[in-house]
Amino acid sequence: MLRISRLDDAEAFLALRGDRAVQHLLMANPDAEPPSDVLGDAKAWIARREAAGWFRVADEGDGALGFVQIAEIHRKNRYGWFGMALLPKARGRGLGSRLLAASATAALTELGLRKLLVQIRADNVPVVDLHVRQGWSIAGQLRAHYDDGTSFHDVMILEKILQ
């Protein structure tokens, strides 16, 4: 279900990156225009993710459905910041739950982490609820933290102690 990225994953990543609504839910700052060198941009984007920490592709055998990542890994205190994005066709079928569980296991066994943290827009209630159902705790809220270009959004911080 989780694997290392390949060049043929670029189309899925570019679809996620091209969806401005998804980008704003991920609290990214999407480019106003799509990149002119789509393939080169995808290679650079994947390389940045892999250099920043742990990055895996969600795949159930029919190609990339999204990705998970753990970035800003603090080796001494053994925590990292989690992120996940799924293509529309992959949502609503339990994949997010399975990816959360698999990522937590990998964080513990592969990376030796003891805790994961995640930032989620407070108005993204289904994703906050998904994390809570998977044993994540709400650690706090950042008021008016993310600017999507039209308004500021509160952001929830959740944490999961790994066992």
C-alpha cells in the first residue's frame, strides 16, 4: 500500500497540485499558473519531498492514489510532522484510515519516532474526525493561521503518541 515514488507517479502528483481547492485544504500556497515544464517540475517536487524526510506513495496496485509524508523529523526528540493527500477517486473508501495506520507503524519501526504531529484546517472536519478516530489527540488550535488568499483559517494541531 505504501511504496517509494516512481517517475510514473508524476501525473497523480500533478493532479493533486493542480487542484487549488485541495492545495488550500493542505495549506499549501499554490502557484497562480501551472508549471511550464510539468515533468521537470514533478521530478523537482518529488526530490524536495524525499529530501525533507520520509515520503511514500499510496498505491493499491493500480497506480498512485496519493501520498503520505513525514517531514521536519526531529531525531533527538523523535517526532515528525505528518501529511497526506489523496486523489478524489481514492477518497471515501477507507484508504485514509489504512494509510494513517501504516504511516504510524512505519514512523515507529522505520524511523524510530515516538510521536507524529499534523496540522489540519479546522474547517476540514472530516479529516480532523478521521485522525481522532485513529487515536490522534487534539493538541491545540492556531487562530487565523492560514491565509488562502481570500480569508484566514484556524488550524488544528493533532498528535499521536506511537506505541
